[in-house]
Amino acid sequence: EVQLVQSGAEVKKPGESLKISCKGSGYSFSSYWIGWVRQMPGKGLEWMGIIYPHDSDTRYSPSFQGQVTISADKSIGTAYLQWNSLKASDTAMYYCARLYSGSYSPFDYWGQGTLVTVSS
Amino acid sequence: EIVMTQSPATLSVSPGERATLSCRASQSVSSNLAWYQQKPGQAPRLLIYGASTRATGIPARFSGSGSGTEFTLTISSLQSEDFAVYYCQQYNDWPPEWTFGQGTKVEIK
């Protein structure tokens, strides 16, 4: 069974750094692109970027380029989303999700979400 | 960036009735269009990909159509579990700047 299990909720202060994780199981982690989606409170879904764990090829939405870092460790089947300096506007639910097949694909499996709260 | 516009924002439907949701792209996305369902407190679930192919385990009452810039998701006979928010997403370009629509909330009439 394909599963994506994300790390737990985080409460941080503005300016702090953060790295959240997404562990895949039940499939060949290296062989599927995996991405991140933001959902701000009460709002819609925003596509942030994707990574191919096999070679760490990473693509970002222009809206998130330079704001976050997506990475993956294929040896432990885990993808990451990282901030160097959080802002209050980063408060959101963050989902990881796997691309269904190849590079032009929707997300077929999703993690349960990680709630990030940034508040002074 | 391709802008995806969904309409209506909210759709009030009685159980057993048909629901028709629309999604329009600001430029052609061919058939590289997916629909997702999201219920409160849950992650989104893939319903339709390739504009018209149901994902694994999705009931036949869900159908998708369209290509290019105009797409439709139809729920033929709404069940209680179908009341949720629905998002379309294009995945047409590379390098990817894939985008979601703003969502349509299907609520009980």
C-alpha cells in the first residue's frame, strides 16, 4: 500500500528555520516525482514544487522559488520542505503528494498534511 | 502562469441531483487536467486525470470532460459523501508551473 506520512504539527516564531518531512512507503520512492502543496487557512490549494528523488531534479513554482527549499533523501525514502526564515504568512497546512506517473501527471497519493503555525 | 478559473464558487444541490462544475484555463492545457475532492480536515483526493479518466476506486457517478481550455466535472447523482470542495489542476507545461483553480464548494441545498 502506497503511503506518505508527514511529520507533525509545528509552532514557530518569525525568523526561525524549519524543515518538515514526508516519508514514502509501499512503492519505489526514487522513481516517482514528489511535490508539495500549500493550503493557507480557509483557502485553496497552491502548487509549490516537485522533486525527483532519483537525481534530486527539483522544480519550483515561481511563487515559491527562493522562499523554500525542497529536497529528498532517497536512501531513507523521505522528502523535505525547508524554510530558512519563517514569516507569519507561512502559516498554512502543507501537503506532500506523489505524481501519478512520469513528469506530466497529477498527484495520486497525498500525505496527511503538516500544519505550520508561525506566530510571535 | 496559466490561470485556472472555476465556476461557480458555491453550488447548492439536493441529494440525488446532478452537479456540474466548470473549470476554464487561461490558455490551452490540452487534456492535462485533473480534478480533486477535498473534505474538511482531509487531504485532497484525486478523482479524474487526463480530463476524463477516473482514478482508481472512484465511483462511476463522477465523470470529466473537455479539452483545451474548457473542462467539466459532472456528478450524476449526488450522494451525502460528495458534499465537499472540488479543485481542478492543470499539469500541462514544463518546466512545471502547475496551477490549481480556486475551488468549487458543493453544499447541500
